[in-house]
Amino acid sequence: MTQHPPTARARSQARNAAIIQKLAHSMMRLGVSVLPRNYELIYEALSGQMPQLSCDLAALGPEPTQEALDELGIKHKLVGHSALAADRARAEAQQTLGELTTMFADALARKHAFNGQLQRFAARLASDPVATMSEFADEAARLRDAAGLLMNEETALRAAIEMHSQRLGELEGDLEESRMALNRDRLTGLPNQAALSKRLNAVFEIERSGQSAALVLVTVEGLRDLGEQHGSALAQKVLSELATVFRKTIKKNDFVARVGLQEFAFVCYDVTAENAETIARRIHQSVAELAITPPGRAFTSETLSLSAGIALTPAATSATELLGQAELALTSARAQGGIRVYSSDIEKTGGKACVPAAA
């Protein structure tokens, strides 16, 4: 019986299974709880992509507390810990506002008390105009002392307000940073899968008004192998270059996101199938022209290729359906090479065979 070599999908599944097994073993050895955010933290530490995180984790020793792990995740701005950072910032902001409220209430109470002293003094002068100078002087001295104390407290209050306002501004920045981290890919700075989901949902709100769009899913073939053969540093460098190239390749109002290790998604507005194919070919060409020089190989370079699957909003009724159609087209493209546009033929064959896009 003839044995066929494993497909790219099978190899990818095998690699993912090996990674998960390695993560589980490392977490068990360290005594780390099985939480999604801990998986991310351990993965990033083991991947070598964040050397400082690796050192910080090693410094914790065996059986680190969850609090210590969360501190690391927040410090290194991991996506899975962004919600924790946001919750912490919100709690501190609430505490700061509570302290300001208490300070204002105390200051207002002291002003009311001083106002009461003034009113009593004025009433006494009105009812007893022949009061002795010494009595008047004693009362005036008490008022002077109270006024001085009030002025000092007001100065302290202004300083406290400035300090707390500055801290609230910092917390607002922390919250915004956490929100951005939830929707940004850490390595490239591009939007991530969560941001793509929001964009696709918004696309169908726009599509109801008559504007169409295309979703182009691409896989940069060879990027994973490049990292495995030449190290994560080169893979990160190439990812950064790809992000720059992709930003320049699309129109200003179009959208690009990194949605996997070597997968990217483009949302292009007001395009036909032919327009979308042209855009995909332009993206393909930009990737093919990217010369990559591995370490120690100054006179030789490697190149990457690209597979693309396209789906258009008129053929879908929801963001989920559009994404599924683009994934089927991409599966077909990866199996046969090049660029594929979703069609009923692809749907029938599950992406295993289809008519290629026009050259």
C-alpha cells in the first residue's frame, strides 16, 4: 500500500500537539495552574521570543504563586493578562476617586464650620455693639486662626487633587493600553483575531447599506519552517517586515490583521471578485519579493510564498459564514497553490478542489 507524505495540515496539527504536550509538561513541572493565561505565559517564555520573560519566570523558581505569574503577565503586556491589568487599573481608579470624594467632603465640612463661626461673630456684633475691645480681639484671633488653617488645608487639597488627577490620567492610559492589547498582535502591532471579528461584524452592518467587502485570508508559506530552522529572532524580523509590507499594500480604509502564526486577514471595501483577486496577487507579489538572509548566509537568501482564499459579503449572511467561506477557499489554495475565490464548487468539495482564479 502506497503511503502518502503528510499534508501541511497534518504536519501543523502534529506540531501543535507537540507544543501543547510540552506546555502541559512544563506547567506540571513548575506546579502552575492550568489556566488559559498561564498557557500563554509559559508558551511565550519557552518560545524564546521574550528572553526577559524567560529570565523573570526562571527567577520565580518552582511552584510560583498565581499572583506572581499574573504580575509577570501584566509586566510583559501579554494579551491574556490585559483583562487583569484593566481590572486592576479600574479598581485603583475607583479607590482614587473615593479618596478624592472623601477629601472634598471633609473640605466642605470645614468650610461650613468656618462659615458658621463668621455668622455667629457677625450676629454677636449686631446684637452687642458695645462689646469690649478685648472680647472682639479674642473672637477675631480665633477667626484668623481658623482662616489660616482653612487656607493651609485648601493648599493641601489642591496639591492632592493635582496628584490624584495625574494618577487618574495614568490609569486612563493603562486602561487604553489594556484595551489595545486585547485587539493587537504583540509581535507585529497589527490587529489580531479579536479585532478581525469586530471588523467583520461591522462589515455586515455596512453591507446592509449596500456597501460590499471582501475577506482575503492568506498563509505565508514557509514562515513557520524559517523560524524552526533559523531561530525565532529571524522569524520575528520577517514578521515585522511583512506587517510593514502589508500596511503599504492595502488602501487607507482597508484592514489587515495577523490571525495566526503565519496567517493574515485582509478586509477590502467596495471591491468585486476581480478586484479582490488583483489585491491578493499584489500581496502575493510583495511577499515573493521579500528577500530573507538567514544568519551566517550573507550571499544567499530565502523567499516565501503565499496562498490566499477570498470570500465576498454578497455570498454570505453573517461574519461567521464569510469567515468559513474564506477558510474553505484558503484550504483549497493551500492544497493546489495560488489564489482561490470561494464558490459553490469549493463548498461541495470542502476546499479540496475548485476552479483556480483567473491569472
